[in-house]
Amino acid sequence: MEHSHTVLCIDDDTDDLELLHDALQKVGKDYKVIEAHDGLEGIRRLHELKNAGTLPCLIVLDVNMPRMDGRETFRMIKSEEQFEEIPVVVFSTSNSHVDQLFFTGKNVEYIIKPVSVTPLEEIADRMLRHCGE
């Protein structure tokens, strides 16, 4: 299965999604950003991509979401063999030690969303480095 220049962003906050989408597009002009508004939609989009013969090179995941939170979404992603190698960056407003502890030792970068939009391009650049190019 080919890993494309596609980033899947799973976040229920439409403003945060839009800002991150713009920053990722600015930094990685060759990258396509696909959005999902909760974990269930994110899993569905992953399967759609797989069925199309391609997988994202990165999944950006929020923690606090309705229907299926980021922890459960992460568990589901990593439980499926075809998705387990896709890098995940957690990008959340949660600075909870419990949330951060959940992702410790799971090869996940945990980034707390900035209060201002200024460093977003720097964060987007940092995220895209996980795509391995």
C-alpha cells in the first residue's frame, strides 16, 4: 500500500481544523489535507483511503471529541495492521497529564495547541517531518 502526500486531520473543532489545514498547506504545498470531525469519521476516511489504494503519511489527532475520543480512535487505528505504521501526532488543547501519559511510549508526538495562531506554520512543519521525507 502506497503512503501518499496526504495528511488526515481528525478534530471536532472546525476553526482549529481550518487553521491547521491552512498551515499544513502553506508549509507542505504538495500535501493534501483530509479532514474528519470525530474519531468515527476519521476511521471511515482511513478505510476510504485504503480502498482507494493509498494511505496518509500522517494522522493528526485531537483528544477531546464527541462520539469517539482520541484515545479510542488511536486504539482502533493501531489495532488494524494496515494502519499501525502510520505516524500519529496528537494535537490537542488538553494538557492533562492523564491524556499525555496515555500516549507515552506509543511513538506519538503530543503537541498542545497554541493559544495564538503565530507558531502554527512551525508546528505544521514539525508535523510533516513525520511523513519521512
